[in-house]
Amino acid sequence: MPTYRYKVRDRFGRLLTGTIDGESREKVAAHFRNLSFTPVGIEEEIGVFERFRFVGIFLQHVRLEELVVFTRQLMTLQRAGVPLLASLESIREQCQNRYFREVIFKISRGIESGENFSSMLSKFPSIFSDIYVSMVRAGEASGTMDEVLDRLGLLLEHELDLRMKVRQALRYPVLVSIVLSVAFIAAVVFIIPRFASLFSGFNMALPLPTRFLMWLNFIFVRFGIYMVIIITGLGLLMRYLVKVRVQHLRPFIDRFKLKIPVLGQLFLRISMSRFSRTCSMLIASGIPLLNTLTITKGVVGNRVIADSIEVIKEGIGKGEGMAIPMKLTGLFPAIVIQMVKIGEDTGKIDYLLLRISEYYDTQIDYTVKNLALLIEPFLLGMLGILVLILALGVFMPMWNLIQLYKI
């Protein structure tokens, strides 16, 4: 509900100021007249998101956890028979996210004006995805809004679980890589110069590994701050490019992600699980298969997988079903293709797709639990290379000194 800053005079002519929530300026003015106050000025207060639009781009964010809570609360209230507007108002009062509160208020006002719930959700694509809007629209048409919201809650909780697994999988290698990098840089900056100054007192040429480390020391000391700024800038740039989904870069990034040792298979399984479960939920909600595949293309999170979905769509258009095109993509294992074939033959494709998602979830859990063992050889190899470089840079000059004293 908008907030208005008012100036009014009481029956004695004293000027009173403050803020009040109201649906419109006219209703706020009528409220004060009913209290025998004379309105002098009533202006809508500009919120932080409108006042600082550039900053608001980053502040206007709804976390997936908040969307899960919203969906579950709405499902519970709808199942209890509470009217939609009353449900939204109740949820808005409990919402802690100020931006989300404003969004729910705008959705409520749109519904009061005659708009459908799904059409109002579609006006906020950064919060409510195409899948969310499509399933809600199907629920409105079939009169099964509570069931659709229940499926949406399960789908969002599954997506949240997948994201947590990705974070858990990446935490160990990223932390170890950062620690190794910081230790190597610290050794180059603080230890190597002491040995180099010691060796420079002798009339001898420093070996190549030592000169390489001294060159790194010069780079880190002279240009370290600039390197930090550049790396931070590149990181923010990459995050921006990924967020806005720059089309001509996505194929290269997504193809590279699938080729990363160990992690590539994890990313593939996560995308496949997301694809299977999303298709299952959409089909169970009564959305046609071709529309389901079109919507699902935008949520798998990988262009390579999205291209394979396009191949499946073309196969369905030719009357081949899903199983044959899935085999042609080369991404789906034989057991998955066989389950899809059985689902097509029995008419239980949504149930079998859900089982496929559970199959991939099992594979994801196994990969995450054993990631430390799988990635340990690569981390040990990186550690060995860094130690070898440092050892050669320190000990080779010592060997040269020993040879010099022998002569």
C-alpha cells in the first residue's frame, strides 16, 4: 500500500504533518475530513526503489526461499477455502521483504481491477518464471489452484535443493584453490626476495626458476592492487553477463561447463534432473507437451541441454515421440530413454519423468558426497606444481653455490 506524506490543519488551525498508508490520495483526504481535519497537502512518498533506481536494481530481489514460502502459504490458504485477495493480503502482512510486499500489493490491486492472477504474475518475470505463470494459468482454467500450487512448491523446493548441492559441491575445491593461491602468492612476495637478496651477494647468475619467481614478485608488488581491481571487475562483468544471459556467449560458457572434469558430469545431471521434474510437473498440470518443452528450455540453465530439447520437439513434431530424439542427442543414458518409452506407451509420461528426475537426484547425491575423493588428485597435482616451482627457485641457487665452493 502506498505511503503518503500529509499536511493538515485541525479545528484550531494548527498544522500537523506526518505519513500515512492509503490506497489513494482521495481516500487519504476523505479520511482526514472524517476526522474534522482540513487537508493542506497530500503527496505520495517516493520509496527507496524509486528514489535510487540504479541501486534499486540490486535491491529489488526476491530469494528463492521467499518464493517457496509464498507459494506454500498461498497453497495452504487456498486449500482452506480463503479467497485469493484475502490470502494475498495475509501473506503480504507477514512478508519481511519490502520489495516483495510491494509486488504482492500491486498483484492484489490488479486482481481487484479485473486482471487474472496469472496475468498479474507475468508482469514480474524476475520473480515469477514462465513455468510459474503457466502452471498458475492452468490451475485457473481447471479450478485446481491448490493442487497446482502444491506442485509448484515441490518444484521450487527441488530447485532450491539443487542449488544447495551445487554450492556444497563447489565449496571444497574453491576453498582449497583459494588457500593454495594465497599461500603461493605470500611465499613469492615475502620469502623469495630474501633468498634472492642472499644469492645476489655472490657473483653468480640466478637460475631460470628463481628468475621466474622474482619476476612474479615484481608483478605482484608493483601491480598487485591493479590486478585485484581487474580481477574483481572481470568477476563482476562475468556475473553480469551470466545474469543478463548474453546470447552469443552462452553456448561457449555452457559447453565449457560440461567439459570440466568431474564437475561437468555434475552440471549435466543437475540440468537433466531439472528438465525431467519440470516436464513432469507441467504435464501433470495439463499443459500440452510441446508447450511444456518450450517452457522447459528456458529453465534447464544450459544451452547444450536446451538445444537437445529442441531436437526432442522436432522429433515430436514428426511423430517420433520423445524416446527416439532423446537417443539422438547422445546426452541421455539408455535407462532414461527406456523409461520415457514405457511412459509414452502406457500414457504415464509425467510419472516416469518424475522417476527419471529421482534417478538423476541419486546420481547427484553420490557425486556430491564423493566429490572430495574425485577432485583430490587434481588439487594434489596443483599443490605439487606450486611446491615444485618454489623448491626449484630456492634450492637450485643453493646447488649452484655448492658447486661454486667446490671449484
